[in-house]
Amino acid sequence: MRVFHLSHFFVACLLLSGTSTKAQQVDKFTLEVEKPTFIIPQFSGPYREREAPIAPEEYEMAEKLRSLLERGDKQVVLQELETFYEIELSIAMMLLKAQVYFAVEEYDKAEKTYLASLSRSPQLVRAHVDLGQLYMLQNKTTKAREYFARAIELGAKEAEVYGQLGYLNLTQHGPFSAITAYQQALAIEPENKQWRQGLLTSLTQAKMFEAAQALLADLLVKEPKNSQLWLAQAVLQLEQSRNKEALASLEMAILLGDKRINNLKIAAQLHLQQDSFSRAVELIKAHVNTEELDLNSLRAYLSWLNQREMWRDVEEVLYELMQVSEQYNDAKQSVIFLYTAELKRNQNQKDAAKSYYESAINKDPNNGLALLSFASFLSAQKSLIEAETMFLRAEAIEQTQRHAMLGRAQMYVDMQNYQAALSVLKNVENRFPNTKGIEEQVEILQKVILVDKQKMEI
């Protein structure tokens, strides 16, 4: 009876729990949604007189330049302005010159002229705003944020400036610093999708879930067929571990046209979590033969289906994979061969199972789960020397070391080589002291060995 108890413990440990446990964990799902962006506005025209008045003697030239700009003759405007020294031009004309440099993509000259304007008049809102846009275009985001913030301090009221500051605060300093700026931008331009997306992202990242949900609910009333809004709601629900509701939102987004592979994968995993296998399999098949199917997802899918003994679905998925297996790397092919081997093993096709196990290991000699499963198969077939070799190879891999040692100990117990089993178990106890029940199993083996010794002495 003692031996049976010991054997039962080891078998429980060897059910490829490395794969199945991983599949059952509540994963940190990361959906693909539209991220906050900012599009740099095009050249917006000449100076504003309320910010930088024109000198009286420049009125005639100003009208001439305005006419040229309306016709799109920017280079002619530059030629006219470049005939003057900067000191001869009013601030308004210097700003105009900087803007035209900006418009014709002479960014270094534009920057120099804007800075010269600010050196003469540090409170020019338009110069701060334009410099911020120039730095954003050049991906100098720290400088851009500095000038947008200063523009708002000096009285800038445009939604665009608040929105840009919100975006830069979000990306540089986190969500809390962005919320107010996005709210201001949205108050001025309530229909602007950039500001809505930015505010929603900021509220979600700041874990202000009630405010984010209230905003989303309002947006969904206005745009019930917007797949991005449903995705955003799924993200929000996942953040709160409301996986069932998140799945419903994600399915709505898919129905409305979102077909991104990552989102299909997450939908499949959520369906597997909730035991809605038919839809999960449908989603798996939708992308199982694409290059974007990553190794972890592949393992998770097949493990979930194996656990539920959905052999027909496993067979169908593996069939789809085998049709395009040559396009996969060796690691993916190894996983496909491993699960095909386990399928054949379940169908009692022992020769086919062994062949696929060998293929899995040939494709990836470091596939610890393949080594472990093959060792278990060989042990069951009484091919004990081969099984021992596979267990030892699996022990050399960190991820499967503990299970391989337990498997080898189990094999020795089945062979009634209790001393060898005890030696392995003590190594497990030393290396992995948190292994559940290990002390009890060591004690049982020691008692079995003692009883055998006493029998021999009688």
C-alpha cells in the first residue's frame, strides 16, 4: 500500500503540468488598441496681429507677402524676407519668416528664427506653439513638451495645444499628468477622436475605472459600431479582471471588423478559460496557419484542448498546422510534432507516437516538454533504458528539471529500485524544497527500504 501511494504521487506530478498549468493561469492579456497619436498640423498661415503687431512701415510689404502666400509662393516670400537683416524686421515679420522656413522644411533655419524671435519677445505664444510642433516633428519630445507647456502658461487656448501637451505628458510622465490637458482639449473640441482616445487611455492607465467607463459608455451611445471603442472597453474590463465581460466586448469588436491576430488569440484564450471550446477552436483555426502564431499561444491552445480531451479538435488543429509546418521554425515544428505524438499516443498508435516524439526532439533537442513526455511514453512501454536517457536529458533543462527528476524516481519505483528512487527524491528535496509532499514521499520510501531490509535479515 505504501508503494501504491508513492506511485500515485509521482504520476500526478508527471502529467505534463508544465504545459497545463501555464495554460490555466489567468494571463495578463494585452489587446491591440489604437494608441493616442498626434498629427502635426500643416503650415497654418501668417502671424496673428494680436500677438506681434506689424511696424507701420511694413504694412505695404505685409499685404504683398499675404498675397504671395495665398498663391502658395512661399519661396518668393522667403526671398523677400531674406533681403532684410533680422534687426530690420518686426517680430511679426520674423515669425512669418520662421513659419515659412517651417513650411518649406528648412527646419534648422526655422528653429533659429523662432528662437531669435523669442529672444526679443519671450512671451510670444505663437512662437512657443510653433517651436513645440517643430520639435515634435523632429521627435525632440522633451523640448516639444517644454514649449507647449510654456504656451499654455502664457495663455494659449487652442485644443490642439492642450492635446499635444496631454499626449507628451502621457508618454513622458504617465497618465495622471495627461488627464487635465486632454480634458481641456476635449472641452474645446468634443468630437475630436484624438482627444477622446487620449483621455480614455489616460484614465484607464491611471486605473480611474469609473471615469473611464463613464466616458466609454457615452462614446458607445454615439458610435455603437466603432470597433475601437469596444476594444477599449475590453481593455478596461480586463484591467479589472472582468474577463467574461471583456470577452463579450472583444467579440463585438471582432464582429465589427477588428481582425488583428493578437486580439483573435486573446479571444480564443478567454473562450478556453470559460470552457466555450467550439468558439475557441473556431478562432484558433482563423489564425493557426499564420506566421504570427507565437510559440506560447500554440502551446497554450493545444494544452487546453488536450486537457479537455477534445481529441477531434486537437486533430483538426494539428492537421491545419501540418499543412504549413514547413514555413515554421524548428521550435514551432517541434511543438506541433510533440502534440501530434500525444494525440497518436491517446489513439493507441504507439509506433506513430514514437516516430513523432523523435521528430519533435530532432527538431528541437531542448524541447524539455517533448523529452519529458517521450520519457513517460517509453517508461510505459517498458523501454526503461531509453526512458532513463530522456529523463536525464530533460533534467538538464531548467524548466523541466524538477518534473524530470520526479519522473525518473517514479520509473525506479516501478522497477522496485527503491534505493535509486530515494537518491533522486533527496536531490529533489535539496534543489526544490517547496515541492508539495516531497518530505512525506521521502519518508515513505525510507520506510519501504527499511521494511525490505528487515525482511532480508529474517
